[in-house]
Amino acid sequence: MSSKPTLQVVKIGGNVIDNPTALASFLQDFASLTGPKLLVHGGGKIATQMAASMGIESQMIEGRRVTDEESLRIVTMVYAGWINKSIVAELQGLSCNALGLTGPDGRIVLSKKRAATPIDYGFVGDIVKVNAESLSGLVQAGFSPVFAPITADAAGQLLNTNADTMAQALAIALSSSYDVTLTYCFEKNGVLLDPNDDDSVISSIHPASFIELKEKGIVSAGMIPKLENALKAISAGVSVVRLCHADNLQKTEIGTKISA
């Protein structure tokens, strides 16, 4: 048995954020989790909708957003502003002492701009370092940090960052001081053998089975980077990694477990 205190890192996906009823239900479940906890949220479709209303076209390559200067302003306003503060306010209303943060706050998450080759994604950040000491200090002070997926580089340039990766990096950094459980919550019951059958949940995935699932095309598109993040987390010291439906956050036996 680990002598470390437990901590839960939870990532909530964009499709749940797009649904106010689903989000409210999830936040009630998150607020009622016992012990130290941390939330990372995605952005949903709100940034794309706001960009369209301002006459700015959102460019996507293989499901990933290309972040030019105008898009960076919009995702920062939406993710770090409206979405983050709405979640924080709702959690405070549920007696959860939430604290809204982005990477540059206290320089908790430092990133660097992704290389322009082979694909130029613009102002997109890859995480370099997490200040686990500062983050642990906030948790120990009784806060539940709520992170928006915006980071910055050493020179202070804001960067759009993948929320799944951010959750993984925060979980790994905290695993030196805590017994960390990382849960990826989204709109599916877990990783599915058949995308059209919600009951075809794959109960466990390890590195070899991930390669096989990828080769067979069972795991594809956005699920590939999500699972890559999950596998990296479990191999780097995170105790438990699980992918599940947002409704099943507290049902720890349900979903897809990741093993080393």
C-alpha cells in the first residue's frame, strides 16, 4: 500500500461542456469527490461558434485546431475566460473551493511552441515542465484547481494546448507526492470495440493491445492521442488511469482501465 495521500485528476471533454445539463450533473459528481482533486477542461464548440460569429474561419487538420493569432485570442477568451469561470463559479456554488487557472498562472505549466514542420499548427504549445511544488501548495491550501488548456512559453507567448495532454502532465508531476488517479471523462462509456455499440467497452488496454487496436482501425482519430496520453501517464508513475462516461465518474469499476 502507498503511504502517499491520494489525489484525483479529472479531465472533462468538450462534448460534455457543450451540454449544460450534462455539465451540471458532472460538476455535482466532481464536487462530491472526497479528498484533494483537480479538474482540467477542454473547450468544446463554443470557440468555433464565437469565431464564426466574428467572421473568422476555424481551420482544422486531422481533427486538431490550427491556432493563428486571431484564433489564439478567441480560444484564450473562451477557454480561460467564459468556460473556466463558469465552471469555477458553478463548483463554488456546490461548496467546492475551485480556483481557475491556466498554465502561465504561477508558471505552473511551461510550454514551447510546436515546430512548424511537418505541419504548422500555429500557436500551439507542447508542455515542457510542470511546477509540481506550486501546484501541490495550492492543493494543500484546500483549493481544487480548475485548469483551462492555455499555456505560455518562457518568453510569455500564450499557446493553445491539448487538454488531454495537460491532464496527463499534471497527473505525472503530482505523482511524486500523491497516489494519483487520472480519469478521462467524455461522452462514451469507455474505449469501444464497436463505435456504434455503447456496451462494447474494452475493459483494459495496455501498450501491446493499443498497437493491435490501432492497426485494426478499432482505435482511430482523436482516441489515439487520448490513449497515448493515458499510456504515458500510467508508465510515468500515475497509479490508476481510466476512460469513462462523464456520468460514471464515481463508478470506479466502469470504463476502460489503462495498464502498463
